[in-house]
Amino acid sequence: MTDQPAPGAALPQQRWQMPDTLLILFALAALAWAATWVFTPGSFTVSGDPARIVPGSFTAAAGPMPAPVMGDEARTGFIDFLFAGLVTGDRYSATIGLMAFIIVLGGVFGMIMRTGAIDAALQAALPGGRAANERLVIGLFIAFSLAGAVFGLSEEAIALTLLLAPALTRAGYDAVTTMLVCYGASQIGFATSWMNPFSVIIAQSISGLPPMSGLELRAALWALYTACAVLFTWRYARAVRLGTRPRIGVLAGDDSNASVAAFTSAHLMVLLVVLAGVGWVAWGVTTRGYYLPEIAAQFFAVGIAVVIIAKAGRIAGANVAAMMDAFRDGAAQLLPAALVVGAAKGIILILGGDDPAKASLLNTLLDTLGSLTAAMPEWLTAWAMYMVQSLFNLFVASGSGQASITMPIMAPLADISGVTRQTAVLAFQLGDGLTNLVIPTSAVLMACLAATRLSYGEWLAFIWRPMLGLVALSSVVMIAAHGGGY
């Protein structure tokens, strides 16, 4: 028999939660479908190779071109927008190719995590008492930031936070230190990456830019942001350990007994293979022009090597059957991201597609935004793009999803307003990645907070000041990037 509240007793108040990303995309699809009945689409004249919009060439159609409820070969409708988005393109496209790429990477990194190599390496490096100094914190921060930059470490930070939280507590630190080292560092790397397959490569692919182009500035920004964040984290962690600053959110001692396998030579081999794979990908993209299919194949080869090492090295819990389960689990964890990519593409198709030379509402929107920004200085347009991306991330807390939704608009808008597409991608990166530190719609943020027993209010009360610093730094970066013709 279920308990019932006493007569007259107040019912427990439920906290409002941001709707799921897919639900938001469904609402946007309905809004896009309704818009086709009201607004007039249009097209641009394009020229050059690759094709670029000719400013001032917008031509409106004779009137609205309503999208049907159920589409056909000629036009995507409302109730088939998801299917249409999922099947659009080929293996090199930013839809089918990108979705397959995401799923393969998810499976491979699921197998890597199943070996326990990363967990064992971290545990081996952690001290067991309070005599630690902050070199460990600095090393972990740089490692997490590099992981966020190289392969988009995000959801994996949840498991690593669960591991590090009790270990750092034993070393004399608090929950905020764990959040800075794990989640904060990964998002700094994510936002300033030169090769993150889930953000910068997606955004560049949609924008018609070569993958990893402009990496010199991005690598410099990664070093700058990471250095600033490391300095801030070092000062905070040291003050906490020395007792000159109160500890926030300390785990109970009973939570510090997580069992992690000892670091073995097999674990070392797994880590070396992963590092070699990252170097192989960087070489292939920069020297051979590898794209989504080739990069996915490279990571899949890394996965095969990891399975062989796990089998030969007899890593506990990582036999072949377990590794296949890990691949399925890892792929399944990133399936929502793939669905977001397809749904976002379906919305663009409802609007008439993203071809600037064919009539669509997307072109009308671009022309309107271009008119609004025409009176603005170009440097202000670049900064405004960054602010728009930051705000949009509150509603779609997914790097790949946000890129799929915003870059088809921002890239041509950059052509119209005089901002380079590379700068537009940079605005997306900084706006998407850094705001993940504070938005309550980020499932990874909320899960990491739960892992450290830290409330969102406690985290927000701490992080708002450094967040303002990051916004100020990013504003300067955007203005300087445009001024330098990046």
C-alpha cells in the first residue's frame, strides 16, 4: 500500500526541468513547419569554389511555400522530418556520415574505458595521504583538458569523477577541486580544441572548411585557456589543502574505498595504442586529407588493437565478450547525439534545405540577420555570434546538435557580414563549450555534481566569477580573431 500525504499537507514541490533535447528539436520542427505557411522563402546567387553567397543577391519567392504534413521525394513534411534527416546524404556528409562516425567512436571509447587502463593509471598516480602537493592536480588538469581537446572527453568525465572524488578527498582537497580537475578541465579543452571530432570537426564540415584547418590558433588558445585555468585551480586547491580556504562539499570517508585494479603492463600498452592512434589520426587528417570515413576506420583499428591487448594481457573484466558489450554500450551512449544530428537536419529540410541557391526559409532568415548586422561593425558581429552560441547552448546542450542547428545559419551569415567562416566556427566552439560549465541543462554537469555530492547552487556560487573571466577573455579573443583575419 502506497503512502498518501496527510489531509491538508502540502504536496512536495517538483523542480522544473529543461525538456529533453529531442523534445526541443520536435518543438522546433513544429515551429519550422508552421513558419513555412506564413513566411516567404528566397534564394541567393552563389559563386566561387567552394561556393559562397554573393552579398545583396537575395531574391524572394512569389509567396509562402507551405511544407506538407507528410512529405514525398520533392519536399520534406512535418511527420517525416526525423526520417528524412536520418537518411540524407552519404558517407561523407554531415548527416549519415557524421552519425555513423559518432556511433563508431562511441563504441571504441567504450572498449577503451572497459579495460580500466585510464582508471588504473590515475589511481596509480594518486597519493593516499595529505602530504600531496599540487603537481598532481596540475598534471590531472592538463591531462583532462588535453582529452577534451583531442577526442571530446565529456560523458566519460562522469566515471572519472566518481573515481577521483574520493581519492582527491583523501589527498586533502574538496569536491570543487574534483569538479575543476575533471569536468572543468575537459570543457576547457572541449571549447578550445583543434581536432575535437564532436565539435570543431563537425562545425568545420558543415561550414565547408577542411577538418582541423586553423589549428595553429586553436592550439595556442588551448594552451592559453588551459594555463589560465591551471593557475586558478592550483591556487584554489593549494588554499584548500593548507586550510586557508574552507572546503566545499567533502565526501564522507566511507566513500573513499573505491576498488580499482592495479596498473599493469597491459594497461600501459592500451594507453600507448590510444596515443599512437591519436597521432595517426592527426597525421592522416593533416597530410592525407582523411575525412569522416577514414578517421572512423582509424579509431576502429585502435579498438581492434585494444581488444587484442586486453585478451593477451588478460585484463580482468575485459575478455572478448565483455569488450563487445562495451562497444555496444559505448555506441548506445552516443546514439542520442546521432539522433540529434538527424533531427536537426530534418528541421533544415522542412525549411527548404540549406542550399543557398534554392528557395528556403533558411535563406530568408539569413538575409534578415544580414540586414540587421549590416549596420554593425564587423568586430561586433563576430562577438555577437559568440554570444548567440552561448545563449543557444542553454536549450541544446549538445555540441554536435548545436553545430548541426546553428552552423548552417552562421556560416553563410559570416559570408554576408564580412566575418570569416573560421571565425564563425571559433564563436561556436567557445560559446558551446564554456557555457557547459554553468548550464543546468547539461546532463554531464549534473551527473558530475552528483558524483561529488555537490549541489548545483554550491557550484554556481563558486563558478560564476571565473565564468565571467572566461566570457571576458573569449570576447577579447573573438574581436582579435576577426581583426587578424582568422
